[in-house]
Amino acid sequence: MKNKGIMKICAAICLALGLAFVMPPAGVCAADIIATVEGTVLAKTTSELIYLSTSDGEMQIKLDKETDTSECKILLPNTKIRVALTYGSDAYLHAAKLYSGPKEIDVTIDKSATATVTGTLSDKTKDSTLYVNTPQGEMQIKLDSTTDMSGCNILVINQTYTIVCARGSDAVMHALSISGGVLAAPSGSWLTPAPADANSVVTPTMAITGKIKSNSKESLLILSTNDGEMQFIIDSNTDTRQGMVLTPDNQVAVAYYRGSDAALHATMVVGVKTGISTVSINQSATATVTGTVGKKSNEELLYLNTPQGEMQLKLDAVKSVSGCKALTEGRKLTVTCASGSDHYMHALEITAG
């Protein structure tokens, strides 16, 4: 009886859509799959809905949290995929599993030197090579079968992601992990701008990138985005460990949600950094300076205006930040710093005064 019911559903779908289905691939539970369809991904595909062009017409297939994307982690326009289908109670076809992708060659990746980048997936992306538009320019990053994608279900063109990557023996940067929007796990959990109560942090529902406007405050981030000006409240549970420097024109990505007060609240702010520092710092001889945050400051370099003049302090070795959630233009700071082998002074501890 169960098999007859499944056959009736499959027959009804085929009759309505005029589709030519193939048998489910091995490894997928046939009891859960009504059929598998082949087609070409259309550009209007989103992270929730696949628009698939088949020889018999266009299909709309929903993506769920349960969709198995282990063999197809990216949906590129004009690429062919196979989709194992189930039929949902909402009258939509749902993707149980996706199939595609070329075979990979063995490559050794140097995981001892990683870099974290945030950018938008370009429509130039092809097969397993990601083209990512970042504030510093376009990057090419290889997507591997071992890439940790627990932070996002699937990759879609024109959406923003945070990618931890490292160079491989093939001289190409490889993605070690990818998170949807800006939801990468932050480094430096000791920093005091961390969420005040991690257990009460609200899961973000959206993410966006933009440039910081000059009227931003430590408690209110104002961004200029492609969708216009947006304002985000920065509260005690906002994670600013990867985006502490909120000075004008800096590019940041923000994960956020709409609160019960109808305002947008930032759950995480991520700034732009080029990579991991390997500079040796003489922490046995430190100095303490006091000044205010300069307008040119960014996530890598703090421009500190002091009575003696402007200082440039690198932010790659900061151990603690106290007294504030973010560094805004004109904020008074006391900084403990030390010299590095690159002839720069490096900030070690920052206290807002």
C-alpha cells in the first residue's frame, strides 16, 4: 500500500510537470524519495529555493535544513545538478539530497597559517573555485569536500560569507570553513567586548555589509549599504571581537535580528583583516600611551592622537579590551604596547577612559 501511494504521488507530479525523472542514486533511502530530477541551476536560485531548468520546464525545489549537501555544496547558475526529491505537506517539492561536482586531486594544506576573509560570492564562481569580492579586491578560493560548512547550509551567488582559508601545495587558497553571512566563530575569546551572556544571545536572521557612517556611536552602528542607510543597536550581547574599530568609511559585515522593540540589533560585527600576523613582539619591554582614536583607524591599525603627535599601533596582538564595546572616532584610550620585529608598535591592552 505504501509503495502504491508513492507511485501515485510520483505519477501525479510527472503528469503535472511533464518531467522525465531518473531513478534515485544509490545511497539514498528510496522509501523517502519519490524521484530524482536532472537540470540546470537558474540565476534566481536562493538559499531557500532552487530554480531548476529541465528539458521539460522550470522547477521550484525547496531547500531544508535536512537537505543533504555533502556532494553538492554550491549552486551556481548554468551548472547541472541532480536532486533527489521528496514531496512536502506544503505542496512543494523538497530536496532530500543534491549531487554534482568534479573529482578532487590530493593537495596538502598548510593549516598553521590561516586567514579569515569576508566577502560576497561572485557570479564568476565556477565548479569548485569560489570568486569572492572583498574590500581588498577579488579572491579565488578553492572549495574542497573537507571544507567545514556547518556554519551555512549552502552557498548562493551574491550572498556574503566569512571564509577561513589557507594556502595549499597547489599554490591556491583553500576554504577550511565557511559561515553564512558573517557568522564565523570569533577568535580571541578572552576579549572583553565578547557577549555579556552567551546563553542569551539571539540567533541572527539576516546579514549585510556596508560602510560605517560618521554619525555612528559605540551603542549605535549606522551603515551605508546597497539598500540605503541602516541602523543597528550594539548592546551588551553584541559580539564585536572581530569588528571593534567603528570609524567612518570602514567596511564591516553585520549579523542582526529585529527585536521586540522593532529596532535592528547587531549580534556580530566583523571588520576587514588581511590575515594572521607572524611578527615577533618584545613584550618584556612595554610602554603605556594615552590618546584618542583617529578617523583613519581600522581593524589592523589604530591611529592614536596623542599630545606628542599621531601614533600608529598594530592591533594583531591585543590581549584585552576593557571599558567599551567598540572603538569610535575621538574615543579616549590608554594603550599598553610593545615594539615588533616589523618596526611597528603593537597594542597589547586597551582601556577606554
